[in-house]
Amino acid sequence: MTWLHKLGWTALAIATLAATAAPDVLSIPVPVGALKVDRATYEPEGQPATDVTLPHAVYLRLNQMAPVSRYTFTFDRPGTSADSTFLYIPSVNRRIAISFNGEILLGFESSAFWTGPLSSTPVVVQLPRLTMAATGNRLTVTLDNGPYVVPSFLSPVYIGNEAAVMSPYKWRNFVATQMKIMAVAGHMLLGFGLIFAYFFRPNDDLFRWLATFNVVSLVVANGMLAGYDASLSQLLPYFIILCPTMGLGFVATTLTIINIRVPRGIAIAAIVIPILLLPFAIFDSPSARAVTVGVTVIFLAVSYGHLEK
């Protein structure tokens, strides 16, 4: 059994290294035969327009972030008038609206649920054949920036027929969207499994902290993604105040794995910090982040002091 044990760990190490190197070695194919448009006129609401090159990211402070920003593209029709023409955006991390030659094709409500500052997604839209001219077509992509410090990002766009854009779109949609769904499903299964394991072994500190960490991290992860949806954005502060608890749960789980007794201060801090931050979430105070950092540092220092003892 010793050689099987070593073989298993070797296979796990190789799989981990392969998963780590995969993003740098592998790349999602780009459309072949499609028109690549990587220059646009960028126009933040209430600010002057400028010419930019895509991919384009905007780094702005909260008090400087425009509510929406527009990218306007001008292009000639690729192919013949008989071909169906599609717009393909490989990556965008905001909800978007799209208009073509003055006709609205998509509104913000049509964006994928997974789109947000922390979660980019691909977009493909069929352009209307009747309103497409041979030259001088005008495409406008509007980004809903929202009150987020995470930079907005828009990749180059591609315009071509179905054969050119659909295969790259399906690959990127699988990686950027479907894999996220599978990861969340795996996270939920792991969380439920650990909860059941805790009920079978309630006196085991490892299962207790693993179950707590997984439940809190699952709530925070899903809440952060859902909070970027317009209809659920008011719930985002309530998920944010649980982040210190998730971090302390990770610390406690790590200490338990290496057979170090978890200081009592960590358990107290995991409960007290969200309670202290709740008024800031309710009243939407701008000092909530500073208080979060300060309180977390204090309780971590107390926990470290207990650990040293």
C-alpha cells in the first residue's frame, strides 16, 4: 500500500501543477475570418469623449466613477449582405446595453447573472440585417459601472458570421460561465457533506471549523456575486460584513489541521465582528471599510496573543 500511497500523492501533485500552468499554456481560440474591432470612442457620462484602444480598463475612484460609460464603434459590413452577422465580445465585467445604428438590441436587464466586477462573461448578439449598411455602421456598447472600485473592463470585439464567432464563444462561455456554475455546485456539495460529517462527529474540532468555514464562505461567495445584480445590490453590504468571519474561519481551520488549539479569541471575533459592523451596513456609512480593518486587526492581535500563551 505504500507505493499506492506515494503514487496517489504524486498524481495529485502533477494534477495541481497542470491546473496551475494551464492558464498560461492554453488559450481560448479567437474568431478566424471575423472583423476585429479594437479601437473605439470612449465616453463616460458627463465627461468628454476620447479615442481608446481595446482591451480597455478604467481605474477610477468612487467619487469619479461615471454611472455609465459608452464605447462607440464604427465599421464596414464584413462579408455579403446575405450573411447573418454576429457581434462577439469575449470578455466584459459589467452589465451592458447594446444598440446598433440607433436600434436597441440589448438592455442592462438582458445581461447574464454572472456578470459583475468580479466575474466577466462573454456576449454574443446577432446584428439586424435590415439596418446594416455597407459602410459606416455604428455600434454602441454601454457599461453600467455601478458604485464599485473594481476597474471596468472591455475586450476587443469581433464581428463576423456564425461559423466564425460561435465556436470561440462556446469555448469561452464554458470556461467563464459553465465552470463557475460547476464550481459553485461543488462548493455546495462539499459544504453539505461537511455539515453532515459534523453531525456524526460533533466533538471533532476539525469538522466543526470546516463546516463553519464552508457554510460562511458559501454564503459570502454567492452573496457577493448576487449583490452585483441590480435587483439584489442592496444586500451586498450585509454579505461584505461576513468577510472577516470567513477569514477567521480559514485561520481556525488551518490551525486545527496542524493540531494547534484554536485561540478562543478567534471564535469570539468571528461572531462579534459582523455584529459590530451591522450598523455600518444598515446605514451605509463610508467608514465601514476602515472599521472592518481596524476591528479585524484588533481581534487578530488578541487571538495571536492567546496563541503565544
